[in-house]
Amino acid sequence: SINDKIKSYGQLRTIGATPKQIKRIVKNEGRKLGSIGILIGTVLGVCGGFLLFSKGFNAVSYVATVILTLISSWIMVSVSIRKPVKIAAGISPIEAVRFAPAQKDIRSRKKNIKLNPVSMGIANFRRDRKKTVAIVASLSLGGIILLVVSSIVLLRSPEALARQFFPDGDYKIYLDSEMTEEKVMAAGNPLNEELKQEILSIDGVTDIIPSRQSLHATYKTEIHQAGGMCDMLTDQNYAAVEAALTEGTMPTDSRSIVIDYNVLKQNEDMGVGSTVEISLGEEQPSVSVTISGLYAPAKVYSGHGRMPLDGATLFAPEALFHELHPEINSFDYSWSIVNDPKKTDYVGAELKNIVASHSNIALDEINTVIEYEEMTNSFAFGSMEILSWLVFLFGVINLINTTLSNQIARKQENSILRSIGLTQKQLCKMNICEGLCYALFATLATLIVGLPASIFACRKMSIGAFAGNVVPYKFPVLEMGLFILVLFGMELILSVWTIRRQKKQSLIEQMRAME
């Protein structure tokens, strides 16, 4: 904008304005524009933060953040206008009259190019390479962030994550009592044959699989003590636990156990080969056992509810359970209900009725975990998706600003082309072609950079979220389709708007405007 107003500043100098006054004019203009932008941005930021995190809205922290934002933004505006101020104040009246914006060395080359609206639009697109690269980069940056975040969200499907806890069906029934598990089981485990037959009688239930045999365990050394759910090693879970080992081996006798490797981080004397005293239940006798191995809990899914707090922290052989609690006949802690997917809702309603009529048991549903994962994804990645659209919006603003500047700078040029035979329709095609070039190259840059980045990010995320398994990459067709549609649609609208604005002035007026 300084280049566009150099002649105006020169005219002010001719009527007596001093360099100091010119500096003051430019500073006031820059600060006024900066103040408007900072105010609008701050208001939008506060509103956006309140909408995203309404429950955690804290007026004091927001006021402090707003003050810091205002100060930092004002400093950036003050620094950014220093050079334009010097340029405006240093220009003499004679230099201002002779000044021409964007003066560049012009190389003369002979090219056999057939002039048409398309080739002229491409030539305009390539005219200022630095500005073109800046616009394409700003447009594609938002697309790259959107592609990576959308790919991760698509990978972290709430249904797929929840299914890891529900591999057999959509429901689980487990022990849930104010009494400890060993007391409930010793008095007569409610997960018995009678309950099993009652559940199997429901239309849609095809099988019941005992998924966990567990008791709460306390294990300690001379220095440290820890506790958690101890699951029985069975034919059903042995292979999964063995695959999850990070150190050591599986138990070879009834006096060996494997524990969660996170326990070692808090209790350094509970490594492989260490001896600990373990008891199953409250105020129960203990025996000495050896830690034969450590395992990664992320590869052995267990637990109930949104946050599976009752997940296993150690595994022990069946013989150890019977040795410590010979009075218990059944150690069943959780059942997986296998059901017909077409009758899921009916099965769920019947299971709720059964659970309500029995004591010391509870129902766990896959939908509960799905809702929790959806909330987690929304909190973790929703703000990133909004950020990507905001970055894209800044690119659009940059493009609009450049388009308006080009329209002013090329007004006389387009008028001359019109005077030698260029029709209004051809001029429209030329502008549309230039705009579509920005959209096309921004799309290509988004795919070339964003696709490898999203594949790499999804691979790393997949290994962490799905027990080391690499889930095939899925392209976010909906999100990227919307991005491309908005990008090309915005370019078309901007090009048509530019042409309509040019139509408001006659050809002679356009040619005189730059004199």
C-alpha cells in the first residue's frame, strides 16, 4: 500500500509536509488498521475459545491472555510498519513523481506463444513468482494441516478403538459390588450357570464367553507396595499376554507372575527376577512369588466403563488362585455376550432388565466406550481442524488482497488489451484461469506434502493405538473434498467479482485512472 501511495506522499511534500509529518501519517494509518484487526481477532478468539471450552471458561485467565495477546500484537504491528515509514518519509517530491511500483529488470526473450485467454492467465499467474509462492503456500498450509488431522481422526475410529475392548460382542456383564471380589465369589459367584442360561434365553444372544477370571491383588517388597487387578492366565489370553511381553518370560510354575511394566517405573525393585509377597484380596494370606516377565498393557485390553480402571496389572497361573483361595469354585469376573448385530438394541434392553433384577453385577456397553472415544477425538483433534480452517482463511485473505492489488495495478494494462480487441468474455476467462491456477497448485502442494506426512503420522498413531498393528491408511475423502470445493469455488467467485467490478467503469475511465 505504501508503493500505491508514494505519489500522494510526494504531493504532500510539495505543499510543505515534513518527513516527520509523513512518518506520523503512515504510523497512524498502520496503527489504526492494526488496532481494528487486533480487536476483531481478539473478539473472535475469545468467542471461539468459549464455544470450544465452555465448561473450562475462566474469566481471569482469559483477561490475562487477552492482555498478553494485545501487547504482543501491538509490538508486531509497530515493528512491521517501521520500514514502510522510512520509505515514505525518505521519498523526495521529484522521486515520487517518477516512481513506478514494482520496478523490475525486464528480460527480453523471444517465445513462440500463441496468445489466448488461457495462456495470458497462466502468464499473469507466473508474473511475480515470490508472491505466487507465498499465496500457494498460505493456501496449502491449511490444507496440509486439515489432511493430516482428518486422516488421524479417520484412523482413530471410535468404533475400532472400542472394539478392542469388545472383541466378541457389544455387551459385557461383570462383577460390581461394594464387597471385595473374593468375598462375593466365596459367597457364591453371581456369574453362575443359572444367570448364563437366563442370558442365553434372550433372542439374539448366541454365546457367552468368560473373558476374565480376576481378583484384586496386593504385592510388595521390603521397600515398595502396589496393588491392582490380577487376571488368571488361561488358554484364551495366554498368547496375547506372551505377545505383549517386553522383558523376561511367561510363568513356568505356580509361583511366577508377569506384571505391567509401568509398575517398575514407580517401584524400581520390582524388575524381572525380583521376589514379591502377593495376596489376592483384603487381609488374605500371602505367598512369595517371582516376577518372570514384564508386559505392555496397551497390547492386552481389559477393563470396563469409559475409563477401564479395573484393567489387569498382573497375570498369575490358575494354580496360584486355587492355592490362595481353595474355597472359591469360580473366579469368573467378566463375561462377553456374543449377540446378533441385527438385534443389538433388543439384547441390550433385555440385559439391562436382567442386571437390574440381580445384585453384585453390572452391564458394560460398547456404546459407552464409543461415546468416550468420540469425546476424546473431539477434544484432541477438533481444535486442530478449526486451526487448519483458520490458516486456510488467512490464505484466502492474502489471495483477496493480492487480487485487489493486481486489479489496481493491471487496470490500465487490461484497458489497453480491451482497446486492441480483447473482449469482456476473454478478459473474464483470463482472470478465471489465473485464479484456478492458484487453486490447482495449492491442491497439488497439499497432496504432495500432506499425503506423505499424513501416512507417516497415521502409521505412528496406529502402532500406538492398536497394539503395534499398522492399520491401512484411509484418505479423508469428505474433508478434503470439501476443502477443494471451497478452494475452487472461492476462486471462481473472486474472479467473477473482479470482472463485475471492472465493468462498473468505462474503458476510457479505466485508462485515465492510472494517469
